[in-house]
Amino acid sequence: MVTKTINAMNRCKKCIDSRKSFVLQGGAGSGKTESLKELLLYIKTKHPKARVICITYPNAAVDEMAGRVGEQYLISTIHSFLYGLIGHYKKNIKSVISELFFVPEMVRAEQLKEQKEADYKKMEHEKYKRAYEKYVSNLYRICKENTEKVTGKREYDKDPEGYN
């Protein structure tokens, strides 16, 4: 029985032929740029109308790759590539970013006469928790910043206006 082995280059070429994306990664000096040159030559000959983007991390790698494979392909850092996609929407993004962090102002309403103080405080604390959790969720999602857990009811009841 004959076993067939597939090396990494053949696997990459197979991805190219079937129009699938792939990641070419390896340690320093492992031959990534040389492999990339070979794959780009393969694309140029087999799929001349194909569009290619090569994304790397540091700007130095962008310069190195562009110097070795030529200027005909888009070679970029991930940040430059993404900015190229959203750069035209910068004004729009700036105008809505505040909406992501909008938390309605908490104003202590005049307590209804028929409502018990304890029930009112519980309802108010729940409202505070929802607003705080929305803020914390957006802060983490956008800025990757962690904050303290929401204040417990007992602590909140000591100074509700301060927390609001």
C-alpha cells in the first residue's frame, strides 16, 4: 500500500485552488516569506485574476515582504488593513460611539405613597444594576477594560444618589 504525504506548500496550493483562506505561520527564519513568494508566483501563473492580501503584524515585516515579493500585492498590518476598511466611516463611527456608552441618568423619583420604601429601593437598585451592567459590558467589548462588580444592594442603599 502506498501512502501519500502532503506537505504544507501543497496544502496551501490546494486551498488556493479551492478558493479557501489559510494562515501561513511559523517561527523566525522558518521560511515563511520564501513560501509566500512561491505561493504568490503560483497564484500569478494559475489564477492571474485572483486578488491577494497578505496580513502580518509588525511594519518591519510588511516592508520585508513587499521588498521580496513585489508591490503588486496588498501587504499590510492587520491594523492598516482594517483602517482601510473603516477609514471612510470615521465620522459616522465618532458620531455613534457615545451611544454605545449612553446610560440613562438615574433620578430618584418621588416615592409613591402606596409603595413601600423597601420595594422602591429594590426596584431602584435593579434599575441601577441594569444600567451599570450595560455600561460595563460595552466598556469591555470595546475597550477590553474590566471594572468592579456592580455594587450590592446593602452598600447601594447607604448612598443611592452617590451611585446614581
